[in-house]
Amino acid sequence: MNQHTSYNRAHDDAQRLARRHERDLHWAKERRRQQEREIVAASALLASSPWALARRTVLVSGSLLAAVAVAAGFAAAAHLPAGWLLLADAVAVAVAVAVLICATVALAGVRSRRAAARDLVRAHDERLSHTQYHISESVHTFIDAHAEVVNTRPAKVA
């Protein structure tokens, strides 16, 4: 039975360093997987037509503007007093302007997402080579740290 109970600080430090390098390696591999998922998503975004991306915004905005026009028509047909009719028209104009602003912001968001996807696809090789460099470095430092763990392991006393 091994009764070796002395503390080996070098071995403990080597194990701690090996665990840190292992975490770095796992981080670099996960970063690579995340970049690959991002490039797939960006490619899918660029593969779809701009109209397909903007269709929902255009349809919802058009529907809301039509609803505002119908509501303004009902208010005019209701023979409201002049003050209330003016208020109903002001509300209709305010809602229509808000719908147009929201639609513009949504369409600008579609355009900016496509631009970001184009930039991501363009920089794909540089990003992956940089991540591959980190993976390679992490593998080598992990192997070196593991060798240090083995070399500082306490000798077995029989």
C-alpha cells in the first residue's frame, strides 16, 4: 500500500495548468463550431431573396395602414362633431406615421442583417484560420502541460 502523503506543489501546479489549457482547447473548439454555425446562418440569409425577408414587414404594415384608413372612414361616416372628427383624423395620422416609421426601421434592419452576413461570409476564411491557430496552439500547450503532469507525478513507493 502506498503511504506517500507528502504534498507535491509542482505536480499540483502542473495539474492546474493542464486543466486551464484543456479549458482553453475546449473554448477554441466551441468557438470554431459557433463560427461554423454563424456562417451557415449567414449563407442561408444571403440565399433567401430580399423580398422574402421583407415580405412580412410589408404585409403587416400594409394591413395596418388599411385598418387605419378603414377606421378613419368609419369615423367620417359616423357624423361626429367637428372636434371629435379632428381628433380621430389626428389619431389616424399619428398611427399611420408610427406604422411607416416601424416599417422603415424593420426594412433597414433587414438590409443591415444582409450586409453583416455578406461581411461575415467575406471574412470567413480569415476568422477560421485565426481560430484554427488558437486550436493548434491550445493542443500543443495542453500536450506540454499533460507531459509536465506526468513528469511531476510522485514516484510510487512499493
